[in-house]
Amino acid sequence: MDSLYEFGIGFIQSLQTNFSPALDGFMSTVSFLGRIEFYLVLIPFIYWTIDRRIGVRTLLILIYVDFVSSSFKLFFHQPRPYWLGGVKALSIEPSYGIPSSHASDSLAVGGFLGTRINKSWFWMFIGILIFLIGLSRLHLGVHFPHDVLFGWLIGFLVLWGFTKWQGAVRDWLHGKSLSMQIGLGFLDSLFIIILGLIIRLVVNGIPDPVSWSSFSVDARAITHFFTLAGAAFGTYAGYALMRHQARFDAKGTWSKRIIRYIVGIIGLLALYFGLDIIFATIAPDESTLGYILRYLRYGLATFWATFLAPWIFLKTRLADLEVLNQ
């Protein structure tokens, strides 16, 4: 692996020497397009104003591809370039390196949206964006080239599996009762947590090099698994309840679509950031109570997005009840 790291550091040095600082701001902006905060505003827009089926599937593929990437990241527990020295840290990341979640998430989400829109111009746009997001992670000094390549591979495999089996899984779930759908969503969230705990136990006996100690203090934290678990349960429970009690139509006049997006996103951001501030005063993230509160925070955020906001849209006539039984 040393030769791979040496090659990667040399490649990043070349990028930073030739294009920094001229492209630092641009690369930081592009990198933001692969962060959770960007998906936080993008996916609700799709769900509330374009097509709720595409929106919820986009959310689920994001959760699952990020879960797979996070699992490999903790299992391999490999360094980021700036941990080894020789490159500038233009961004700071507390987790391990390989694979790049930005790369895997952007390929899976972008690829899925590409299959839904299926226009040559959109495929070209998505291809360029995915490449630039991966390149930005190299330029910022937070990933090696093989981190990005492995991230793209994971993204492709999750996208392939999701598109192949999501129809059958959807039909199977829709054949279950409401309580069963919610219960299965909870079990799915427990699986995410349990696998994270198992991987943490496996790597606990393998210490990191001392030279990483100032960078990898929180690298083995399993808070992200509780994040994904809460988001998964909130999505399954919220979408199941929406289909039974608030089956809204995402179409309508653009004035109504914009208003309901504004109403919905205000509530979502209030929950997302407000609960973060409140819960931080109650318990640290790396504690049993902290894990529970994180699960609750992300569960409530996705529950709001998938059910509570649509319920409000219907009550305030910002959206119409879906007529067709689709």
C-alpha cells in the first residue's frame, strides 16, 4: 500500500501545485454538492414538487450507498492523504479515507436520477458533475485516487442492485399492513446499527499509527450509523403513513409547488439544525444517550419530509390528494 499512497500523494501534490489556490474555492463548492447538506435541500425538492416516488427512492439509495461506504470506511480504517503529510489539507474530515463517500453517493444518486430523466444532456451533466466531485476530493487533499475509484465502484454496484430489485421489494412491502411496513423499517434501521457495532468491534484491536493520532481521534465513531439508521426508519415510517393518510400529488401550479417547498424546508431545517443544537446540550454524540438522540434527530427529519410536511400540504390545500391508485 505504501507505493499506492506515494503515487496518490504525488498526484495530489501535482494538482495542488498547478491549480491551487486558483481553484480552491471552486473545488470546495463542487465538493459541497456531495455533502449531506446539499442532499438535504435537493431530495425534498424532488419529493415535494416533482415526483414523490422518485424523491423517496433517491433518499433511500442515498441512505444505502452511504451505509455501504461507511461500513467499508470503518472496516479498512485507512488514512486520508493529509494525515500522512506532503499535501495541503484544504478541508478537514474526521473519518477514515477509503472509500470516498462523496464519490459513491454522487454516482449512485446521480445515476439513479439519470435513469429516471434519461436525457442525453442530463447524463452528460451528471457525468461531468460526478467526475468533478471526485476530483475535488483529491484537490482538497482528503482522498487518494484509489479512494475515489473505489467509491465510484461502490456507487455503481449499489445503483445496479437498487434498480434491479427495488421494484420487487416495493411490491412486497406494499403488500404488507401499515404496522408491518413500519416494523420492517425499524428492523432495517437496527440492522444498520448492529453492523456498525460489529465492524467497530472487529477493528478495535487494530490500533492506528501514532502519527495519525491528531487526525483520527473521532475516526472510529459509530455516530454515522445511528444517523443512517434514524434516517432509514423515518423514511420507511413516514412514507408508509403518507401512502395511507396523506397521499399527496406533487404536481400542481408552480406557485403552489414553490410555497410548499418553502414551508417544508423551513420545518426540515428547523428540525435538523434545531435538534442538533438542543441535543448537543443534553449528551455528547459518543454516548448511549447521544446515539439515541442522533437516531431521533434524523428519524424526525425524514419523517417530517416524507409524512408530516405532505400532511400539512394537504390540510392547507398547498397540494391535492392523489386521485389515481398508483
